[in-house]
Amino acid sequence: MNRYSLLLLAAVAVSAPALAQYSWIDDHGTRVFSDRPPPPGTPPARILKTPRGVASTEATPAEATRPTAPTLADRDADFRKRAAEREADERKVAQDAQRKADNDAQCAAARRSEIVLTSGVRIADMDDKGERVFVTDEEKARRLVQVRRVLAGCR
């Protein structure tokens, strides 16, 4: 018999918080049951039941100051903003990669030119008339200075 009375006492203790219920009639005429107070705009005449010990029928200050959920338009604007930022970041990364690839190609060409200019081999070039002309030592030295200036930025 003692076990049954303990079980009954536990059942009553567990169901006590369920008694804290609000009941009101909403704008559509539907009777609403909830453990939360009715919305702040609900007139007191439509509130049918409040739990014991509740002095005010208005929403608690914490709920009154709680920020409202963002609207669909706000969420859409935030999504579009994030998408635009992501596209800008991707564009920047692609431009940086292209710039690096171009720089690597320019450095490789400058290294090849330096090898050719320092090899001591005669270098032929085309003039304005389309005729083959051999490059002089002074011209090689000038080109080598330019190539080394480019290579200084590569290292």
C-alpha cells in the first residue's frame, strides 16, 4: 500500500506544472490553450483563464522586449548579400590565381631569356624590314639588364 501512495504522490507532483495554462480566444474566434501568455494585443475580455499567481494579463517584460523573427524579405536580403559577398570573394581568388599564373609564366620566360643571353651564342633578330640581323654585345647587355630587373621581382 505504501508504494501506491508514493506513486500517486509522484503523479500529482509531475502533473502540477501542467495546471499553469492560459486560455483565450484569438482574432479568428478559435479557443487557444497554451502554457505561454496570450499575445500583447489580446484584450482582457478575451482571456478566459490564467494560471494562479499571475498578477498581470500582459506579456512579461522579457517577451515584450524579445526581438521579432526576421521576415521573409529580411532573410532573402541577407541571403542575397551573403551570395554577393561569396561571389566577390570567389572572383578575387580567381583573379589572384590568374595573376600568379601570369607572373609565373613571365618569370619562366625571363629565366629562359637570361640563359640564352648569357650562353654566348649569337642571337639573331628581325628588323623592321623583316631581315635577319644579329644582336650586338651592347644590345645583349641591355636586354640582360631588363631580364634581370624582371627576375628581381620573381625571387
